[in-house]
Amino acid sequence: MRKFFLLLVLISWTFFIGCTSFSSYQTAQVLDPDEARFGVGLTFTSISPEEGVETDYEDITYSIPEFLFRIGVSESFDFGGKVYASFPFMGVVLDGKYQFVDGDILDMAIDLGVGYTGVEVGDVKTNYLDFYPALLMTLNFSEKFSVTLAPKVLLRQVSSDIEDDYTETIPGATLTLSIGKKVRVMPEIGFYKGEDRDGQEIEFMHYGLGILF
């Protein structure tokens, strides 16, 4: 009975809010041309309805293992992405980052990304197509330690087998620490806020750890 109830909760979140990866695990500094980094991450995302508002939803937290990569293209541009999977969904995000401030203390970059997440529960499949612009601002305290703040707006198109298509706008920000040089350990936390298809506010908080080699 409990498993059946949890399945109903998961289906409700899937149809009305959706599951995705909000992680960044990067700084504003682009990689050198032909340089490449690969890594892994584990991100936990908590989703909760607006406090004080009665909904059909329950709070839920899900974990996402991620495979990460970045490749340097030019002195001011690099390309990257991630692949993630956690039952019952899997997805991919690709992004390009242009660094327009390269300072000793402050780096700044614009990051544009597109992603796809597919969720399949029973015979019902839901697709999420995401696009986001983000502004990355990195304070460099040393060669081995930096802090990055990344405001971002997630624009989402949702389609499923049993509901009409709809769009979502989810603004928020991510805070990332980068520790190390050759190997970067990157703890991260973020907060985003959007609305479900009925106009009820939903809060997303994610926290995790990425390691880039």
C-alpha cells in the first residue's frame, strides 16, 4: 500500500511539475583550446509546494547521478554538457559558455544551454524540453579556490501522452565552490521557484557535489 501511494505521488509530480537536473558544476572561466575535463556528480533535488497552500502534492527529494564533460574551443568559449539518469527518468543537457570578463579576481560568462528529459511511468511518457540562459560570476580567491554565483532562468516545454502541452518559466540561482586545480571538487547549492500548470508556486532546492578531472 505504501509503495502504491509513493508511486501516485511520483506520478503527480511527474505530470504537473517534472524532474530535471538543476546542477551547474562549473565556473565562469572557460577551458583553454583543446583542453578537456570530465567528471561525475551526485545531486539531490527537493521539490515542495508553496507554504500554506493546500495541494495534491507531497514534498519529494530525488537523487541524480551525473556524468559531466567540458571541452575548450577558443580563448573565450567552451562547450560542455552532462548526462543523467535516475528511475524513472533520464536526460541530457548541452551548453556553450562565452567568457567576456577575464580578470585576476573576477571572471564573468554567459552560458546558454538546452536539455531534454524523458520520464516514463507505466505506459505514460512525459517529455521536457528545456532552454536556459545563465550569467556566471566567479570570484577567484586563489588558483585553487573560487566561488561562483549563477542566476539562471529555465524555460521549459512539457508534453505528455495524457495532458495538453504547456510551458513553464523557472527562475533561480546556483552557488558553486571550486576547490583544487588539476582535480576540482565542487560542492553546490541552488534555489529555483516556478509554477505548476495550475498556477501554484513550486520551490526547487538542489545540493550536491561534482568532481572534475
